[in-house]
Amino acid sequence: MNKYILGIDGGGTKTLGVVWDIEGNEIRRVEKGFANFNVDTIKSKENIENTINDLITNLEGQIDVYMGISGNSGLKNPDEYALELKKKFNLNKVLIESDGYLSLYSVENKNDLPVIMVIGGTGSIVYTLKDKEINRFGGYGHILGDQGSAYHLVIESFKFIIYEYEFKDEFSDFSKEIMKMLNIKNPEELKGLVYNTSKDKIASYAKHLSILASKNNETAIELLEKEGRLLAKQVINSYNKLFKDEQVIIAIRGGFISNAEVVNNAFIEELNKNNINYLLDNGKEEPIIGAWNSYIRNAK
């Protein structure tokens, strides 16, 4: 009987699915909409199930599924949903974990060092892995947290505009540029934008702040640097609580911290101010490969 390994990486922006054969050869990959159980459980399940359906079409054999989904705590009974998926798609095994699970297992770690993974994308969270034990710091969602993320950056920029509107005689160049980009004339329009726009759409505006920073806009630079420091502080907190004086791998994941140079530089600078013994992993492997690695380790 043929055997296949299926990985699903669900985040605030998209759901990526990949299926491999037993030799580790990638057979197929698909992308669907977001999968975050804390944002919309019904829509997330729909995107996950559409991903599985597309991946297993015309495959005959035993299929093991390893998935990492954002907002996993928002799913009331993961085991029940896993059983539901097994029956619906005739699957052999279904493992549902947080998105950090796949990312942690995607890190190259030949010496089996503890891993601290910081994910700075649409949202943010820090995961740690040591001796197969996973812990998390942050990751409370865009209302309670997400410091050091694209979404948090954009909201902070909106707050800056509101501050100038309320307390200053005129808008700075920064505020003018952002309002022009948003096609709004009055900061009061920000309410309608924030409360009626998806999280990933709001986060997508972060690229415009990076452009402003590249043009030496001081406010944009300061806001981006602040997000980098906020991410670093979460990493430092996890290190001091769990790995004091140990050498660890600090793995950087997420498009926001990886692609925004100002954020990345501020993050590293903040780490280096503290006594942390670390090796840096900039994420050469995409997180989805963690599904395959997880299968290999569990199969041993």
C-alpha cells in the first residue's frame, strides 16, 4: 500500500498544504485562504478541508496528516475535529497542533539544542522547544497582543495619526503619506477602516511603512524599530525563564521580521544587549517542511 504524508500550515493570511510520498518527494501543493481558529473557526475549517480535498485527489493509500494552525487554542476539541477529518477523508492519522509546531520542527538542529522560535508575520508569537516539550509566549491575538507584528505596527501608525489629529496643529509628513495611501481625508475614517477590514488586509499596509522608512522617514523608522524590540523582549523573557545560560537556536520566521530590514536589525540589536548564548537561524526552510520532519522523528 502506498503511504503519503500531508502537511498543512495555516496562518492569518493563507493556508499552505503539501503532500509527500514515503520517500520525501513532494507530489503536490495548494494554497487556500486563512486558517486561524481564533478569528473564524467555520471559515478556517472550510479552508483546511478544501486544502485536504485538493491534496488527496487521485491519491490511493495510507495518508498521515500533520497540521499546524494559528489560533489553535480557539478550537474547543482538537481531538474531536481530528476524528471528524479522519472519517470524512478516510485518513490514517490526523495531528492538529499550533502553527509553531511545524515551524519548530523545520529548524535544522543537528546538535539537538533548545530552540526559541519567534514568528513575526501578520501576528506574532514565540515558541520554545526542548526535549520535545513545547512552550509559547505571547500569541494572544490582535486584540490582546501581537506586539512585534505587521498588524500591530499598522495599528500603532493609526494611533500616531489620531494623536496628531487630537493634539497637534498640523499633520506630519508621515501622517499625510499614510492617509494618502489609505485614501482618507480625516482620521475619523480610520474607525470604519479598522473595524470593517480583515486582520490580514490591515497587516498588508505594513509594506507602505517600510517604504517610508527606506526614504528615511523618522517616524516610520521609529515605529518599525519598536516592533523589532518588542519581539526581542519576548524572546529574552522566554530565554531567561527556561534556558538561562544555555546555548540555544533562535529561529526567525514570518514575512514581517524577515523582510523588514529595520525590524530585523532592531531585533538583533536588542538581543545582543542581553547575555544570551545563541545561534541564529534565519529560516532557509519553509515551515511546512516541519510536517515531514515530524513524521520522520515520530517514525523512529
